[in-house]
Amino acid sequence: MRLFVFGCGYSASHFIHRLPAGARAVGVTSRSADKLEHFRADGMPAFRFDGGDAEAGIAEALAVTTHLLISIAPGEAGDPVLATQRSRVLDQMPALRWIGYLSTVGVYGDHGGAWVDETGPLRPVSKRSVQRVEAEAGWQALADARDVPLAILRLSGIYGPGRSAIENLRAGTARRLVKPGQVFNRIHVADIAGALRLLSAQARGGVFNVTDDEPAPPQDVVAYAAGLLGIDPPAEIAFDTADLTPMARSFYGENKRVRNERLKSAGYEFLFPTYREGLKNVLTP
């Protein structure tokens, strides 16, 4: 496996550091100069990519890439990698065997708390989720044109070391918002890396929900994290009276329970099947 990653952020970085034996990263991209410096200090070929012209060296790295991972969100102008690299993926990547695309369960939209799986209708509510549906379709069309498998990983709310209710409580920023009947799925970043490792090693295509076993009310997760820390949880705040940004409020406009049986059927065993195991890991890795 010779892996190239467009957009090596929180999730993709965890995968990079958990590649199977014999695999290597031939290139990663970031918009951040600090991140690029960090990657290069680790001996990793790193290139700046902000959706415009590709930095010198990307073409050479892609020419030997066998596995391509896309972890950049689309914007108003669509998917930046598709917009700038489509012809290169089509015609200048002779070794390509697999493409992975990190998407979101937001593409399902609101299902009133009902269970959804990969066969369910896509009813995106927010503009960013509409853009994700379009990007998924664009990558599928490109993968079909190249005749290589595409794995679309639809991720639920990502948490892990440095990004969880544990850190929010310690920083004094955690809130217990209560909207009756509201639940969310979550996924530990290590399970994203694990799912990527499995699907890329098998060069398996398809759509997979990468999500935990237990959709839960967000206030319960904060309370559980407070218990782990041995502190009192924050007071509950009614959602209707909460001061939220438009983006934060939009998340609560989608209520669903997301199934993960397809990923399990592919052979994946979750390291952290619920937020309880995951938060314990964050606290004592």
C-alpha cells in the first residue's frame, strides 16, 4: 500500500499512524504550515493544498499511489479535489487500486429518531450535507470511470484524545443541552482509523456507516464524562433557551439512530462500541 491523503486532519492522521506493516504514506496534504512542518519532521512527504493549484511534487506522489484517501469537506464550489485533480486521477495514477472518501451521516438528514442504514433515503437538511451528497456522487462517478473500488465512510460525531467531553469539562466549556427525544451517534477516532485500515487492506468498495452501537442523548454523555472525572455535571439547559450558533443549532435539527451492521459484516470489530468505553480510553489511554 502506497497511500496519499488529501486533507490529513484529525481522523486521517490517526489512520496514517496505524498503517499495516509494509504500507507507507507517499504524500499527505494540509492547508496549515504548522501541520506540514510537523509531518515533514516525522519524515512524511507533505504538500500544501488549499483547493487551488497543486504544489509541486503532488503529481509525482500520485503517480505511484495505490490507495487514495479524501478527507476534505466540499464547499460552495464543490469538492476541491474533484475540481482540481479529476483528470489526474483518471489518467495519471496507473497504480491506483482503491479510493476512500470520508463523508458524514449528515447526508441522511432528519429521520425523527428512527433507525437508518446505508440503504436509507438521503434527505440532507443543511447546505454542508447537501454538498456532501453531491461530493459522494462525484467521487462515485470518478471511481466508476476508473474502474476502482470506492469506499464511502459516513462518519458520525467524531471524538477522541484532545476532542471530547472530557476536555470540554476540564476547560469549563461543556454544556448539558436537553432537547427531548434527541439522540446522536458518535465514533472514536481510533475506530475510524481501524475501519480505514480494514477497508483499504481489502480494497473494498461500498458505503459504510462508521458509527457506534449506542445513539444517546448528548446530556447523558456529558454526565457520564463528569462521573469519570469525579465532578458534578453542569446544570441542564433547555435547548429552546440555549444560546447557540446557527451551525450548532442546525445539528439538533437532525435526529436519527444510525446502524453499523454493514461495517461489522465486512469484518470490523469496534474498539469502542459506545461512548462509555471511548471516554474511558480518553481519560486513561
